[in-house]
Amino acid sequence: MFIITSNDYIREDGRSFDQLRSLKIKSGVLKRADGSAYLEVGGNKILASVYGPRESFIRRLLKPNTGVIRCRYNMAPFSVDDRKRPGPDRRSTEISKITADALRPALLLEDYPMSMIDVSIEIIEAEGGTRCAGITAAAVALADAGIPMRDIVVGCAAGKVDGEIVLDLSEKEDKDGQSDVPIAILPRTNEVTLLQSDGKLTEEEFTKAIDLAIKGCHEISKIQKDALTAKMRDNS
Amino acid sequence: MNIIPEITRESITHLINDEKRGDRRDLSQYRDIQIETDVISKAEGSSRVKLGDTQVIVGVKPSIGTPFSDTPNVGVLMTNAEVLPMADPNFEPGPPNEDSVELARVVDRVIRESEMVDLEKLSIVNGEKVWMIFIDLHVIDYDGNLFDAATLAVASALLNTKLPKITITNDKINIDNESKEDLILKNKVSMSTFVKIGNKMVLDPSLEEEDILDARLSIGVTEAGEICTMQKGGEKPLLKEDIIESVKIAISKSKELIKKYDEIS
């Protein structure tokens, strides 16, 4: 199903067009949270935690017919070159919203009326592609929390750099590149739960980018599952 | 919990599965679009757009400021959206919620990524002074599909924007409010929003369709037919086929939408 032609283009950091940055995921890294995960990809360092499903004291957010998921994406002030002012800004508000939308299709929220799942994503260090990496980490944390799910959501971006469609843009590629297409999918069905696009692409380039990003998602999906089984092995 | 959408969900979904809509439109047909510009004389650029019964007003105000340190010779563009409590019985006053932040950011992106405004031409004194263009978007009547209405309104207002002439004598900046020149633009852009209801992608959702949507997809397209922005929303996933089909429709619809800018008197 993937129409990805081979290509010997070598990127600035030595990667081929369809190569991910080195990626490590560890699940169950926090004691108090119901579920947690730590993820490193390229220079990104990301923590995700999950609490719930639980009753929330913010009663107005609860729904009588379904559970709700709430996400908070936050960048640490020291995670970027110029100190980021702490607290939510417009970018993190938007990413929090689309992260909740990206994770929700995997959850069986209809089984948890009047309860809430709280997902918190903390960017300790940022180096391009934090929203996808945050979703990938949060999905592992949800599984680590033992929350039943249809699938483990996974995120990855593709984009256009120097006129080439490439996978998993680094910070520099994101800055110098022409466009960026972050997606998240349910890997069993390839259904798309997050899709954004930034920068100019033709229809053909866009199709190429989304195919490449889906391929990247499947590679990351394996690493997510390895992280979850590794924790089980360590505990037994 | 909103009860009405739960009751109407089934009938609207049935209609759409038969390729019909409550207001008798085709699945990929826009509602009536009306664009009016120069509606605020104190603003340097302005517009009022009606998309069906959805109504937004945009004002553009420039001011002179210092550029960002990483882009010293480039002007600044800022988009802000206010979803006013008058626009819907459920909208509350107060700081922007995540929906209006998303609206502002997506509209900001579609204008920025299309490179509609020639930001490099907004530099006044290299590295020190640039024009900052503030785009303020007010939603005054909400009947669905704010993204497309807002993009039409912002683009029309920019096409209508005139900046005061600037002269520099002895390192002093003189603003001549008497003679004005057009804001320099290098592209035009439109946005098309689809919602997935049942198994169909539906263009330009009305409020009752938006209330029951499974997923939403907004696609920004430039005059040359390139995709420059995309944003998915909604609680359910999309299939790749849904996305590709919508991209094709968005590219063909953008010609129709961009033509509207030329029709503004």
C-alpha cells in the first residue's frame, strides 16, 4: 500500500529520507502516576503521565453518558534555546486540544461515564517534533495505566526539506524546511487521529508525505510495544 | 450535555448517507458567501463576511515595532480571534478557550504559510523597526464553519489594507497618514473545511452538522493550488481515502473561493 520510491538522498544529519531519529521509550517511570512513559527521540526528552479514569472535582467537565479525556501539553522553560515563559500559551493550548483528539479514538470512554482521564505531557527538552513524540509517549502511558484501548496511538511527522519528502524532521529541518505534516494513527487500522500540515505542498507531495509518515508510525509502534513488554519482563 | 444534537444525529446522518442535506445543498456545496470590505473606517483594513448565517468581522491595524531577534528584517503578523458571547447562547465571556485559540492559530497559519503577506517588505529600518500587522477577528454570529468564514474575512481584509507612507529623514521615522499605500501581498489563499458524518465527507458544515460531526478537516489552498495548511479536529479518526478525497475537492473549490476576492467592489 505504500508507494514510496527509493531515494538515495542523504540528509544533513546523515539520515536517509525514510529514517527515524534514534528513539527510546521506557514505560512506568513515575511512581505516583497510574501510568507513565519517558521518551527520547533525537534531542527530545519527553515525560508523559496518566491519572484515571477517576472522578474529577471539576464537576462541570464530567459527562453523564461518557468519560472524558483531558490533556495538558507543557514545555519546560529550559527545554528550548530562549527560555520559554512558563504556563500555557496559544501553541500549547492548541497542542493540548489536538492531543486529546488524537488519543480519544483509542479509548473506550463510553464505558466510563462521569469519569475523567488526565494525560499530562511534559517536554523536558525540545528538538523538533514534540507534538507527535508527546502523543506517542502518552499512548504508552495510557497502556501502562492499564486502561483498556482499541489500539495504541502512535504519532510521527513527515515533511519537505530541500524539496525532498523526508521522515521525522529534526529541529533544524523543521526550521529550514518547506513544510511539516505531523500525523497520528491507530496502527491496526491506519485510521488517522491527528493531521496537521504547515507549509506548501502539492497534492502529490502531500500523498507521499502521509504515506511516509504512516510507515514511520508503524516503526515507532513496534518500539512502543517493546517498551510495554520490557516493563512486564522486569516486573516478573 | 447537549440533548438536541443527540436527537437530530440519526436523521442528519441518514440524510447525508443519501447524499442529501437539511438545507438542500450538495455534499460539496458552499452556502451563500457575501464579502464586504472597508466596513470600519478607523481600521487600515477591514471586512465583514457572511457564510450562510455565520458572520465574522475582521479589522487590520498596523503599528511600528521592533522585529523578533531571529528575523530582524521581517515584519510581524499577529492574528487574534474573539468568539463573542453574542454569537451563540453557549459562548461565555472571558479569556479565549481552546476552540478560539485553535481558530486563531489555524487562520494565522493559513495566512502565514501561504506567504500571502510579503513580510520582508514590512521592514522599515533593518533590524530595528518593522511594521507589525495585527489582525483581529470577531465572530458575531455562529452558524457553523468558522474556519472558512474567518479565512475569507482575513484574506479580504488584508487585500483591503492600506498602510500609511513612511519616510525616514535624519534617522527619524515620519508617518504620513495622509498618503496611504496598499499592503504588499504576493499570494491569495482560501480554506475549505469538511466534516465526516456517517461515511461521507461534507463541505462547509452548518451548525447542526458541526454539532454531530465525527471528524473535521480544514485544508488551506493557495492560488497556485498548493496545500499550505491542514488541521484535523473532532473525536473520531479519518481514513486516508477521506483525506485524499477532501484534498482534491479543496483544491478545486479554492478557485471558486479565491475568485470571490476579485468580485469585491
